[in-house]
Amino acid sequence: MSPSVKRWTPFAVLAAAILLVVVLSFRPRVISGAVAMTFLGYTNLPGNNLRFALFSASNQAPYAIKRRGSWVEIEGTPDHKAETINPSLPGYPREPVLKPAGSFRVAIGEPSFDSERRRWRLSMSYAPYTWRERWFDFSLRRKLPLRLGSIVLVDTERLLSPTNNVTVATGWLTQD
């Protein structure tokens, strides 16, 4: 090895290490308006009188986002309700990751109990789909480790913390 290569090797290794730290510590800033949800109208299946509200969700952020969950809220009730879906209507199944400028449609059934005959809306929680999220998903599918000895590749408590999520909701809908 020539003397000039020996002299520059430590600097190249240091520069690569600094670059790696910068890349690994980069986290996209969560944009509160990154997801737009729009009510499109109502639909139902032929021969069935159950109404489903049709919504569109689109990613307005310059990065991919991951859906953490979605639920139905009924005005005046603190509890979240599970969505009522039908595999024959749009939005089933949904991919959890929404690419930049991506969108999907979903049909959600109206709450049907008499105690729930109030205004209601659909809410969705999401977070940026970072490299840590990608590794977490990849490692779970392939049963790979989330840590190598004392080196933590993905801190699941930090990753799944509610402070990393943003919730977006549609406007209130009334039942006729």
C-alpha cells in the first residue's frame, strides 16, 4: 500500500462514519397536514340497505407514511369504535404504507346501534415511514434481530411512541 493511501485511509473511514451517523439520525419532520381525508359520498351493496361512507385518504408529504391505525369516533363518546368494513367495497385490504402523492379509498359502515345514532367521523393515525420503520417491518417478517448485543438497531418503545404519530379526522357526518 502506498504511503498516500495509508495517510488518507483514516480520514476516509472517519468521513464514512460521520456520514453514516448523519444519515441514521435524519428523521423527516412530521407535517400535520401530510394526510388529507375527504368524504366522497355514500355507497352500499346491491340488495343491502347498510350504508357505507366512502372516504379518500391521500399523502401530501414528500415522504412515505405508515398508517398506525384508524377508528370511528361518535360525537360525545370518548371511546373509539372499530371500523365496519366489507371486503366487497373499496379499501379492503389496505396497505399500511402510503407513498408520497399516493392515495386510497375506503368504505366505512355507519355506526348502527341506536345509542350511536349521532354525528360520527373517521380518524386515522400515521407516522413517517423512516428507515427504522422499514427495518422494523423487514426484521419482523424475516425474524431478524432488532439489536446486536448492546447496539440497538430499532428502539421499539421510541418508534411506537404516540408522540411520533399524527392523527387526522374527517368532518362530522350525520346519519339520516
